[in-house]
Amino acid sequence: MMYNKNSIITASKDATLQIIEQMGAISKEINLEIKEKDFFDQALLAVKNSTEKLNLILSVVGVMKAGKSTLINSIVGNQILPSRSTPMTALPTYIKHNASCSGVVYRFKHADLFSKMLADLHDKKYVHTHESSAFTKRLANKNLKLDEYLNSLSDIHEQLEIINDICRINIANKIDPKAILETFRLDEDFPTIETCFQSIKELKLEGEVGNFILVDTPGANEAKLPELKSIVDKQIKRSSALLLVLNYTDLSSDADSQMRSKIVEEAKDYQDRLIVAVNRFDARDKKSMNKNETIRYVKEELLEDIVLNEENIFPVSARNALLGGQSLNWLERQGKFELATLQDWQRDFLDNTTSGEWDEEDEDDLETIENIEETTRHAKKLLKSSRIADFINTALNRAYQNTGPDTIIAALGKLNRLLDEKLKLTLEADLDSACKTISELKIRVVSLENALINLASLSNVINKKLNEWAEGASDNVFEYIEEQISKLNESILTEESNERVATGANKRKEKAEKEAKEAKEKLILSIKIKLNEVNLGIDSKINDSIFILVKDIKRITKEFAGEVEHDALSGFEVRELALGFKVDSRKRF
């Protein structure tokens, strides 16, 4: 029997969910302190939630103004997240890839709660430090109702800015910050934007299961709001994978050092699911470190305590990637830039095409938008200089393609850590067996994943067999047809000879014509019979070759299925322990 990736992932997911259920049951039987019990239950619920939905949470973390939002925008290919000169992000925002989504869809289940908070601030006559902010305008207009659902990007930007400002104000002014921090426990609690990521839209998700989600996080180093560090720390623990954004212009800063320390602390849960983007690489000059030097510095100096492959470190310019990508998309869909209606991001792009600020009165600068080929050339050059292609084509694509398996493997790592850190003292007798159970399941999932890699080679072997069969069968059929045509020609010549003899032997005209007619009819009938025999012969030849082909392919697929059964699925039955449960994967395929 053939095994497909969907079935394997589903079986692995179900096995993991059963482990989660048993761990929850065990936690009820032991004497955890109330605080520890609450932490354990929340952590277990978060793992269960992401496993059920197969949500691969790739959290983008880094210090304040490192360019996290800009990098996400460049991946999406649009200004999906708002930005401003002052720090804005105080609350993680989830951005979910949907290849079939043509626009943007925003959802926030706690819109009513934040509407109430906004109304309370209005009643207290709170004055925001930024008079032009969306928050200030809402208070002035007494428009205090926030939306649970939006599909306009400008409205989404406004609401995200307001929500983040409400968080900042309440935390900074000690207006029940605990209520905010406790509101956001599960993935679905956070503001979520669903859209198509332009950078991976052409990719097919192998297995067609799982959700790929990027998460924008606040800068953990914001001195005025130390509580944001707690938000980031919790988000890291919720994540399936991490994308650490470093600032090339300030790699050795104390703020970066604190973030790196946190990553080192959590790194064992992520292994090869940790990606590092060194942003603002476009700021380098001749005296600065080049690409290879930067990669080695990050690996050997900044993150020396982590087993990190150089292939997972990418110097990039998120801003250049966003501006170049946006410009190419615009030029392809809308045509050239129009001077009268230039948008802010278009002016930013044009500034990058000159040595200084773009000047619409300068003839050379004006040529940049008047000539669409020239604009396109600059856009491609800017996009290439961003070095974003390497990052997307390797790290991001790899993360996306492994959405389902990596979500499960990340969940297993978290469960292993929960067992180790929270249940160790109370489950001392069963800990070794429990950890073995989870470790075996992790090994099994990896084995299954390795077996899946062989699916591609299996497909190639079968395709080769089909091509060989097509060529061989056609050669056999052609040889058979040529042989039968030769015999048919001989038969026709014999019949024609008999017809001539019959015509010459008869002296009377009528008798000659009659015998000639009969000879022709006999010839036609003979040809029809022969052609029918040829058709039957062809069918027999093809059926014989098909039988051989099917037998050959069955042998190959049976061998492959046997390998999967032996190397990957054997032992998928979780051993019976004090935990008292068993998973039989054979019932699931």
C-alpha cells in the first residue's frame, strides 16, 4: 500500500494530541502549585491549539527598530503592516499566508474589549503625545468602536495603530496592564491578517496541510515598557520557528545582546528552525564587513553558543526588498508611476534611484518615471541589491514546505521540555519512560519525513518505466503491424492473380464479369477478416506489455511501501507506560 504525506502527518498529529491529552490527565493527578499548574495548563493548551490546526508560527523577533515589520512586508510583497517613525508594535500581529486570497482579511476577536478601553481613555480625557495619530483622531471624532473584521488595508493600518497605542498607554500608565497581558494566551487571541504572500505564492505546500504564519513582535528592549519583554518571551515559547532580525549597523549593542541571550536560552527547542536575517546590510561601506565576514561574525561571535548553520544566516536589506518588489508589482499591473499621484513609498523608491533626494524638477531624475523601462531597471537593481532572493529561496521556502512536519516536531519539543521542567519531580519514576515515548515519536516523525523524500525518486522510477514501456510497446506494435501488412499484401496479390486467371479462362463476357465481381467481394472480405485479426493481435500485444508494466510497477511500489513500513512506521505504536495509552498508526491509512 502506498503512503501519502497527508496521511503520515495526520497520524503523527493524532499521536501527538493523544500525548497532550495524557499529559493533561497526569497534571490533574499530581500536586503542582497553583501558579505552576496554571502555567502548565496554558502551555499545554497552546501546544494543543497549534497542533490541531497545524499552525507553523514563525515569530519575527529582534530589538526595537531592527526592521521586523519591514522584513515581513517585503516577504508579503505589500505594506501589510503600518509603520511610523516612533515605536509602534506593542502587541504581536499574526500574518497568515493564503494562496487563494486576492486581498486582505483582518480579524480581531477582542475588538469589543479594546473598544471599551478606548472609550475609558476618552472619558478620562487622555491626550496622546502624537496629535496626528489615528488614536488621537478617533478620540477627537468620538469614533470609539473598533471592528472585529476588516478588508481595507488603510482601515487595517488605522486599527492596528490604535490597538497597539491602547496597549502602550495602558501598560505605561499602569491602567490594568494585567488584563491586557492575560487576554492574549492563544494564537487566535491576537490581531490576524490573512493575505497571499507574493514571495511564496507559486509554491505548492507539499501535503496540502498546515498553515504558514508570520508574527510581528514588539522590540523587547524598549526601556519605557519593560513589560514588552514578557510579551516577546511568551511569543517565543508559542513559536514553532524563529526568525531573528539583527541590525547590521549595530550588531554589538547591549540591546541586541539581551535578545541574543534569550534566543540562546530557547535555541534547543528550535534547532534548524532558527533563521537569522542581518538587516540594513545596504548600509555597509568599503570598510565594513562583507557578506561572508558578516555571516561568520554572527555564527562565531554573536551566536557562538548555538549550533547554527551558516546557510541559515542572511545579510539583507528589507527596505530595498520591499521598495523594489512593490515597484515591480506596480509597474506590471498599473503601468508607469504618475507624477501627479505619487505615493509615499514610490517617492522613497525614487529617492533610492539617485544619490540624494529625488527631484521632480531635475530632467535626469524625471526620466526615472517617464521611461517605464528605466523605472523597471532601477526596481530590479534595487531588489537584487537587497539580497532577499537567497533568504526567500532557501530559508523561507524550506520553512513553508515543511509546515506540517515542523509544526508537529516543534510541538513534541515543547512537550518534552514541559515534562522535563514541570513534571520531573512529581513523575520521577515515569519520567525516563515518558521522555522515551516522546523521543521515539520525534524520531518516528523524522523517519517518516525522510521516507517522504524517497517519494520523489519513486515517482522518477515509475515515470522512467512508463516512458520505457511506451517506447517498447510502440516498437513491438509497429513490428507486428509491418509483419501483418506484408502478409496482407501477399494475400492480395494471390487473390488478384486468381481474379486474372478467372477472367482470362472464361470466354463469355457475362460469366467473366460475374466471376470478377465475386473475386473482388472475396478479396474485400478477406481483407476485412485480416484487418480484424491484426486489430486483435495489436490488442493482445498491448495487453501483454501492460500486464508486464503493471507487474513491474506493483513490485517497485510494494518495495517502497515495505521500506516505509519497516524504516518509518514500524514502532509508531507508542509503547505502553504508566501513561496507559497506545497509538496504532495502521488504522489510520
